[in-house]
Amino acid sequence: MISEKLAQALNEQMNNEFAAAQTYLSMASYCEYRNYSGFAHYYLQQVEEERFHAMKIYSYLNDRGIHAVITEIPAPTTSFENLVHTFEVALEQEKKVTKSFYAIMDLAWEEKEHATISFLNWFLDEQVEEEATFDKHIEYLKRIRDDKNALFIYEKELATRSFADE
């Protein structure tokens, strides 16, 4: 049986995932406005992924007989210094998400809520991938620097990203 405290933590995380989607949408808008359509596409796929994560938690809560409560989402950051900065902000956001999932996992372990532990393991594995991916993008963009040809090729590569429900 999921405690009220654990249910609240899962609800908060669901809403954090919706908020992350909004942040990625803001990043996509920033990129699109600056004619980085490949990077915008990448972030739009990230929006879908974050919404998928939120809905995964939504479904889990409902499957366990818990009301999934949708709350107000704060306005996302809309100002970025440059393309690399969008990825740095994204990486910091993903690190916060990881920390949040760790706290929820600690609570689930404390309560011996084994079904929730199993459910959360998927997210922890996902977070390892998320952080590594954004770190890689930051390093690539720093390596590229002002090489417009390399940036063009990298942008074309990111434009091929397609999110598929996992």
C-alpha cells in the first residue's frame, strides 16, 4: 500500500516531468527563433519524452488507486545565452530530476513499497541515459565551437531524432 507521503512525492514528480516538458518547449522555441531548426526538433522530441514520463507516473498512480493530481506548472526559463547554454540548463534540470527520483526511491525503500521500487528503477536507468546524453551534447558543441560546417552537420544529425514510446 502506497503511503500518502509516497503518493504525494510521486504526484510532485509527475508534475515536475510536465514542467520539464515546458522547459524543453521553451528551448525549442529559442532554437527555432534563431533558425536552429534541427536543435529545435531535438528539443521537441525531448518534450514528448518528458510528457511520456509524466504520463507513465500518472498511469502508475491511477493503477494503484491514487488520484493523480495535476498542479500549476511554473513558467519555464525563456532566456538563454546561446545554444550550449540550452544544453547546460537541460543537464542541470536532469540532475535535479535524478536527485528527486533518488529521494522518492529512498522513501519507497523506507516503506518497503516493492512495486514502487520496481517502477522507479526504470526512471533511474533513464536518468543515467539523460545525463550522459546532455553531457555528450555539451562536449560536442564545445568541441565544435565556431566551426559552422561542423555545427551544420551536428544539427542535421539532431534533426533525425525521433522519440518512440519506450
